Amino acid sequence: MEAIAKAKYARYSPLKVGQVLKLVRGKSVEKAYRLLPTVPRSASILVFKTVKSAYSNSGIADPSQAFIKKAWVDAGPVLKRVRPMAMGGRSIYKRKSCHVTIVVTDEKPSKN
């Protein structure tokens, strides 16, 4: 049985969230619960909450029997902002957002 959880419009860079997702993809939910609080990235909080939500949606009793089958991040809308510069100029910077999707299943992933 599979369960999906999505976190949409999160104010994190997709690249940084992808680095955290790479650490937990294919692991059990129990290992992810132990690993994510020690990751020195602010995006690990977002990934932890999304894994917890996917596990809750699955209805599996034991977190060691639930595995993260798929985990991916997509780019969300970009907010363009302007910062004043010297001599009346301006600098445009982008505030990125992302959509995180995590799929939890009770089947152990195969090693390829």
C-alpha cells in the first residue's frame, strides 16, 4: 500500500531540498526520523514534516516497516524582488519556492 504527502509552495530552494531528499530516499521511515534532525539544513524540517505526514497517511503501524519509495522536489513559482543599489540602480533577486512529494510504502525497496 502506498501513501503520498505533498508540501506545496514551500519557501525553500529546490536544490537545497533535493540535497536533503537524497539522504532519505529508499530508507525506512524510522531511519529518516533519526537522520533528519541531525542534518545541518533548514530544509530538513520541511522534509521531516512531509515524511511524517506521508507515514500518517499510510496507516502502517510500525515505522520500521514503512519505506520511502519515492521522494522528489519540483520548482514552484519564483517571486522577483528589487533591492536598491548605488546611483539609483537596482538589483533583482529571486525568492524561490518548491513543491515536495514523498511516497511511502510497506514494500522494501530493491537494491539496483
